[in-house]
Amino acid sequence: MARVCEMTGKKVMVGNNVSHSKRRTKRTFYPNLITKKFFIPEENKWVSMKISTSALRTINKIGISAAMKRMREKGSL
């Protein structure tokens, strides 16, 4: 499975390592992803999702149902 957040769509970015002599070599920046299980009371089932920690903060703030509704409207879920 790819390193992509299922809620926000965050994925791997590419950049440069810059040494003291300003020599640049390619590197990758990985998103901070976790695998978490959520209970959705409307559907009465558990859902396992790979999400970023920023998406987890959003879910904790507004709830899993509202977050999933927002992502469906946005088109990323």
C-alpha cells in the first residue's frame, strides 16, 4: 500500500539534502502516517484507515462522521 493519507491525500514529497558545502543530493520527505481503527455509529461498523496525524487531529476535533462527510464532498474519499 502506498504512503498516502486516505483522508487528506498527503503523500511523499521530494527535495534536496543540502550539505555544508551546499552540495545537493535528492531525498524524500515522508508524511507522518498511522494506521487507526474507527467506529462509525451510523453504519455500525469498524473501519481501518491509514491517516496522517494532522487528519487524526481533525477527526478528534469534529468527529469521524463529519470528517468523512467533509472528505466525500471534497472528493478525496
